[in-house]
Amino acid sequence: MASRASLDLLKAGGFHRSLKLLFPVRQELGDVTREEFMESIRRKLCFDLEIPSLMPSSTFKLGSTIMNNPIATGVAVVQLEKKFDALHVVRLGECCYDIELQLGCRRISCSDGDFVEQKDCSHVTQEMIQEKLRNCIGLRFLPWVGRPSPSEAPDVMVAMRPAIFHEIQLKSFQSPLVKLHIRCGAGFNLWGFVSVLENDLNTVADVTKLHRSRQGPFTYEDALPSYAISWDKCKALTEKFSEPFKRYKYETLRSFSDQELKMFLTEKSRYRLRGWNKESRERKERCSTEKIL
């Protein structure tokens, strides 16, 4: 349980350091949206802390990497902080996904429900898929798109964003089902990847399974089930991963050049993560000088 002083500060509109959290949770199959999932976590933490669940977001702010997809499962990271710098670092690091695709059809969402677009996939072979996947390794620019929608006009320009792929394994191919294991870095976008693969294979595809087994230093085995979330357990996980996350953050940021970070982070985020802010640096230098004097 958090200290009474820190809770009093929180209720008064402040934010105490002891209330900061960073922990992994398990995202399971269900009908809840990302917002509903986060609200359930918020209510549980507020109940344990004996504070109102309607606490202003400026003093009790939760961020997460929960996937906004009804078929998504796996590990996600939740942070309780004023600024979500740790989540930026988590998104820069390595992730592992297990994906199942069904070729020849694509489910498209609209206000009246879902309907299926079909396109022949009989020409697709295992060798063809393996060749196309090899071409994705390394730095690849993907279209930044969401779940297929009939409102998307084919002649509209789509923003292309960088993504890093370390490894893509074809686990099995039994037409029309394709099972993939993807080990990727910053910038991965599921629907952008599927869109590129569809074009390369000259067919359409629908995602039938999506499981994230790793995100940054956190694995699915490390994560808390949603029913087991409590303040004490979240605090214990935060303390357990405190030192490993510091090492992970240092190694991850060191692995990117300044130019590469510009592709994945805003200027404000880069300043906060690497201490590039000139005023902050000067303030630290002044404090060091005063201590010496």
C-alpha cells in the first residue's frame, strides 16, 4: 500500500514519486475495447488506494501498449506516470508476435457490420511466401493504415512509416492458412505489414489470430492476468523490473543513432529520453557546480 502522505498529495492534485508504476499485463480474448480494459485497471488501482476512481487524469494518468484489436492477446505494458517516456522506450525495443492469416479473404468493418472481400489465392506457394518474407527483413517502410474499411479510397495517399524487422519465420502453410512468427523492432504496424504482404502475393488476407509473446524486456509469462491486478502486485512487479528496465533502456537507446531516433520519436520525446533538453542540461551543470563550491 502507498504511504498516506503520497495519497494525500495525490488527492490534493499532486503526483508523488512512490505512485509511479510500470508493469506488464496479459491481454486476453474478449469484447472489451482498449479504453474499457484501461478503465478496469484504473478502477482496481483506485479501489486499493482508497481514492475516487474519477480522479482527474492530470494526477492519475495511465498509459499502455494494449492492442486495440478484438482478436489480440499477449503481453502489454501499463505505466502510471505524468509522462509516458518508458512506453516510448518499450515501443522502440524488440517485440515478438505469432500471427495467423487466412489468404483469399479479407474482413472489412463498416457501420452495418463486417463483410468479406474475396480474391483468388490458389497461385500462392510456400516458396513464394518465404521469398516475400525475406525481402521484409531489415528496415522497411510500411503504409500506416488501420483495420480495412470500405471508406478507404484506393487513390488516397497513405503515409509510409519505417519499421524494423529482425526475423520473420513461416511456421506453417496449409492453404489458405499461414502462420508466422515475427520478431520486430520499432515501428511495426500489423495492418501495414498485411497490406504489403497482400500486394506482394497478389491476393487479400485476414488476420485470424494475433498473439504478442514479448514486448521490450517483458514476456507473457511475466505479465499479470487482468483478474489478479492489485496495487501491491503491480508495485511488486515494478520493483522487480526496475533494474532490468534501466539496463534495457540504456541498451535500446544506445543502439539507435540520432538520425534513426528521429524516424520513430517526436523531438520532444527524444529530448526527454536522452536528456538533450538544453535548459535541463544547463540546470544540472549549475547544480553540480554549486555542490562543488
